[in-house]
Amino acid sequence: MRLSYSLGSLLTVEQVLACSRKLNELKPDTVWIPETWGMENFSMLSMVSKENSFSKIGSSIVNIYSRSPSLIAMGAATIDTISNKRLVLGLGTSSQPLVEDFHGDKFERPLKRMKEYVEIIRLCFVPKRRWRFMFLLGRFTENFWHRTDLRMKQKIFLRNMKKMGYKAIMNWCLSQW
């Protein structure tokens, strides 16, 4: 049996770090860090990875409406490197009130957006190749050349897709892996 812990959004930064140190003694499979109104996920994952040297560290979740796919890939690659390849990247669509009221974006076409984000994030980790891609996501277009030696081999987990074809995109995502 594998145990995982979610260090919830009601904890302060200091409490999350103290819990991470304690969990290092218990050796759970994964320590999940949420992105909340007060804490940015990649910063917290970086700190937790230094406090806990055993467990995988997971983002629960990174909201795809608050960052571009390239920025998520950069953050994931950085945390995966800092944590010695222990990152589990969790992506989600969040909710309409959070996306529209807090981030000022439109909560449109979440299933299509998630599929495109997963495709682009995976492309960012194609090792030692030069490639060019273009994608259109509503209000912005990205069109650039990219080369990276970064390799992230963890699966990408999706969340908050229940009402929007969750099974279809999860099956698609896992079949692409």
C-alpha cells in the first residue's frame, strides 16, 4: 500500500515546510502541494523538495488558465531538476469563478485547452531536437523554435475535468505517453 499526503491550502508556508520535514521520516510515496489563493505552486514545490528528500512531490494542481504551456513546462523542468527527478505534474482547469474573477481570463473550451496544453508541455521535453511549433489558444499565439536537453519522464495527471469529458482526455493523455 502506498500513502500520499496533501499539504492543504489552510497551512502557512512555515507549516507546509515543517510537515514536509516530518513526512521525510514517514516516507510517503508522494507529497502533494496545492496551488491556492496565497501560495504559488512551483515555489512551494521547490522548497518542499529541499525539506523532503524521499517522496515524490506533486502539484495538485497547476491551473492551466493562469500560465502559458511553455511557462508550465519551464517550471516543471526546473522543479524536476531541483528535486532530482521526483516531480509529478498535476494539471487542472480550476473553476470559472477563479479563472474569470481572480485571473481575469475567460473560462472557455477547457477540454480543448487541456488537450493542447498537454501536447505542448510534452513537446517541450523532446530531447536534443530542434523543432518548431505553432498553437492557437484564444487570445494568444505562440510560434517559436525550441531546443532542450531537459527530460521529464513523469506522467502528467489531470484534474477538474469531470463535467468536461474527463475520461476522454485522460484516456487520450495516457495513450500518448
